[in-house]
Amino acid sequence: MQKYLDQLNELALLKDNWDEEGAPPLSSTCIEKTKEIIEWAFQNKINIDYVDADVMGGTAIGVDNDSGKYVWISIKNNGAVHNIYGDNRHGTLDDIKEYLKEDDDG
């Protein structure tokens, strides 16, 4: 988990226009929400693939399971959480946990 928290701390240092195309820096709200989701993933034994900045403002986290199911989680600078998984389904963190667990339980 510390690896991803360290990555997030590095991303928090990004300045305005960090991508040279106008991307905003990460807000403190986004950073705190991203930390919560990293901790949630580890508590629920969900694999984190990456943590990165989103050029639209915020962060993105990729999570998966051992069966190859993948979920993209976007945390916006205002703290809103969006995710896409399966056939473009959206849901809560609990929905993601259940979706990733389906194949791993069998």
C-alpha cells in the first residue's frame, strides 16, 4: 500500500499546467479521497494496478482481480468518485468489490 501512497504524494506536487496542456493540480479533497480508496482496496484485498493523475483534474486508479476483471476509478478534484467496469457499468465501491469477487470465489 505504501508504494501507492508514495505515488499519490508525488502526484500531489504537480503544479498547474503540469501536462503543458492546461491540466490543473490535484486538490486536497481529491488527494484525501484517493487515499481513502487506496486504503479501501488494501483492506478488501483488491489489487491496485496504478495510481495516476487525470488531465481533466483529479486522479485515476486501476484495480483488478486475479481473474482479469478490471475497474477504472476516477476521483475528481471536487471529490466525486466515478468508475467504469464490466460492460460500462457504474456503481459504488461495494459494487466494485462484489464485481471483482465474483470469479475469485469459485
